[in-house]
Amino acid sequence: MHAKSILIFCAALSLSVGLDVGALEADELCVLPAGALKAAYDEIVPRFEQHSGHKVKTTWAGTAEITRRMRGGETCDLVILPDTTIEEFMAQGKVVAGSRVDVARASLGVGVGPNVARPDIATADAFRKSVLAARSLTYSGGPSGLAIAALFERMGIAAETKAKFKQIPGVAVAEMIARGEAEIGFLMVSELLHVPGITFVGPLPAALQQVTTFSAGIHASSTKRELASELVRFLTAPAAAPVYKKAGLGPG
């Protein structure tokens, strides 16, 4: 993006969230966000840092891993996870009650690796036939994978797909798809669109689609709650919507 565009973007965001740069002393904010948001987050947060003068320390991990670490007592200032998980942590007192703000929505998608023909997923019936015809399948252990596994159960093809399922310990699902380790892979659309080596086939048919809302919540241990709120307002400002769209996400 050109420098002029960046300035316009920052100006629009500053008007949207009402940041007062001079009134805030430079600080560092710790954030644990779900990987499905990475493409958009990595574009928006540096602009927040530039405009506010604050630093954001981001630790990336899968949703399942962040959830496990949170349950184990890990602390941070802000977490961004599926809305149901944020609600769970609020009920447990790990996230500040009432601090949940929906950030983005992610849809399920299909991707294939090099030299793999694009499967027909235009309709629910075509999707079913393509899945059953595939030699191997892969999906994550996070929200997208759980949703896909539940979908296969509802479709009555759980046993067949389980026999085709592939997973390599320590290797991310996107990497497996890009390397051709599995014929068809399922992830959030935002996790497929920009990965070298992956051909994005498309989102699941509307009749089978499941959308996950990712929400931000302030960790109960945070001493920088106002700054965390400023970042959330920046992430959810109207001017950020095109960034989410480009990343394959919908605004929260």
C-alpha cells in the first residue's frame, strides 16, 4: 500500500476510535490472537503502533493451543478467540466480564496443493461426492477442524472421511496442503487464501457453511485495560473493514 493510502487509513482509524496520541505514555501490550486473523491483524496492528506510539507483543498460536494455555494459567493483556471460548473464559473469571467485542467472522474453505485438480464443491451434493472421491483429507484440531468433523458426522460420511484423514505431528495443516501431503484440505478461508502453494477452491456451499465469530476479551490479570480497549477499537473501526475483506474475513 502506498504511503498516501497508509496515512489516509490511519487518519480514518484515528477518527473512528478517537485516539489521543499525546495523552498516552508509550507502553507494550501483550496479545494472544487466533491464527485465522493473522493476515488482517498483521496489516492493522503495525498502523496502531505507528499511530499510537505503543508496542504490541503478539504471540501466535492455534485456537486450541491458546485455549489450553489460558486454561493452564497463562496471562496476557488481550486474547482474541472464538466468541464461545471468550464467553467461557468470562464465566471462569479469566476474561473481564463485559469486555467481549466481536472482531471478525471466518468462513470454512477448501484448498488443494500443487498438481491437484480442483474438486467440485459448488453444491452440497457435489461437495459430498468430491470428499468421498478424495484419496486423503486433512483439517486442523481447532474450530475449523471441529466444524468439519461435525459436518461429516451430519452428512453420514464420518467413517469414510476418518479413514482418509492425514495429520503430521508438528506440521501445520496449511503446510501439509501446500506440500501435497493431503489431496484436499479444510481450513478457515483466511488461512488458505494467501499461502504459497495452496490453490483456494472456494468456501463451503452455503447449505453446509459454518461461520465462526472471533472476539476480543481483556484478560482479567491485565493492568493495561484501557490500552487493550484502544487496540480493540482500532481493530473494529469501520476503516478496518476492507482489510478484513481482503484477508477473506468479514468484520465482526
